[in-house]
Amino acid sequence: MANWRRIRRTSFLLITLLTIGYLIWFATRVPQQEGQWKTPYQRLPDARLSGDTLFIDGMRDFRYDEDGNVVVARYVDRSYALSSLRRVWFGLSHFGGDGLAHAFASFEFNDGQFLVVSIEARLREDQWIYNPLAGALREYTKFVVLATEEDVIGLRSYLRKEPVYLYSVKGSALQGQALLLNFLRRADNLRHTPDFYNTLTDNCLTGLLAESGRYNDLHHWLDYRILLPGYSDEVLFEHGLLEAEGELSHIREQARVDDSIAPDSPNFSLRIRQQP
């Protein structure tokens, strides 16, 4: 009996020391800006506002093959009149079952231009695919993608054949402008001060909600539909944040992106929003 008690005390002490060691390691990890990054994450975008004009240098407009490999690494410089922001779209791309999805925002302007903002994990060359568990252990730094819809949506809908949905979000023009500027400030901050991406607390969806200012209470963030973004359209629907009306199943049907449209098709952004 004495030996059993000694073994239990030793095991408890060992577990305690390992836990403390892990917490110290976790808390003292420092995000890195330098590294051999995968091609889509090598260049940080540069955004600046001059009066009413938003300039973005190094906006991503890549093209990919069927395996997701980059075949055209193209960056473009774009300008937008902030006051001409017309609509904000909430995008969901389902890459697996059980709520596994990637969320992003797309900003539509009156001149027909779109700007996609996507908060993602910045992958290194030796990190083949994104791992949600590693994302919870400070394995990745954060990256704010500023890109065209042909890049972000075309890869997921046309090439990967992921179910992609685009929902028009309610809100005033000023709210949309404020949301966009908050994202751009975050992107600018990451140019100078890298930060960790976190699967649970600071991922593609929680980043969108945090910037919107709509989710401030702890019980909101404990909603399983926030931790599993594939169900997040339910949250937007329940809070009356979707422009479309009717049953959610009908709204989803209308929001589904046509995956037969290639990224380089004329009027790509308009066509993917039309029902086949």
C-alpha cells in the first residue's frame, strides 16, 4: 500500500511538472516574421488610405492547379474609393464535415471591384497542410490575406470543389467602411509586429466577429458554432444579419457559389452570384 501511495505521489508530481513546463513553453513562444514561407504567404500586403482613396500594393491574385499548387504568382496594385463601398459579403468554404470550414469577408464597391479579406495561418515550406491541433498550440503565425475573389474563391470553389457560400450582410455603409479599416489596421500591425494564429480563439471566423464588434460576451465565444465555422451562418441568421429572407435552407441554396465557373472567366464575381 505504501509503495502504491508513493507511485501515485510521484506520478502526480511528474504530471504537475510537465504541465508547468508546457505552460511556460506555451507562454514564452515568440511569433516570427522571418522564415521560408509557402508562396501564397511570402509577401505581406501594404494598404494605405489617402483621403477617401484606399491603395493596396501587393494584393494577391494567384492562380492554382487542381492540387492547389501555385502556377501563377501574381500581385496587383489596386485602389478603391472608400465611400463607394456598396456591400459586405460573408463567405464560407466547407473543406470538411462536422463544421470544418474557412470564413472570409469580401467587400464590394460600386465600380464592380471586390476586395477579399481572409485571416489565415501563415504556413512555412515544411508545413504541407494546415493542422487545427497545431493551430491551437501556437504553431502558426497570423496572416491577413488581401486578395481578389478569383484567387480566394476560385481556388476553393472551382479547383477544390469545396461548397462555397456567399451571404450579403446587413449594415450601413459606414459600418462596412469601419469593418474594412479595422481589418487593414490589423494587416498593417502584422507587418511590424507578428502574432500567433489560434484555431480556437483567433481564427478566420473569430477574427471577423471580433472586428465587427458584435461579439463581446464570453458566452458568445463558447458557442460551438463559433469554434466550428461551418455552422456560423446559423449565428448570422439568428441575429438577423443576413440580407436574404426566408428559411435558412433556402438562403443557403441561394448563396451557393456555382463551382463550374473558372477564375479567369469574364465577370467572375458577378457570375458566381447567379443561380445556375
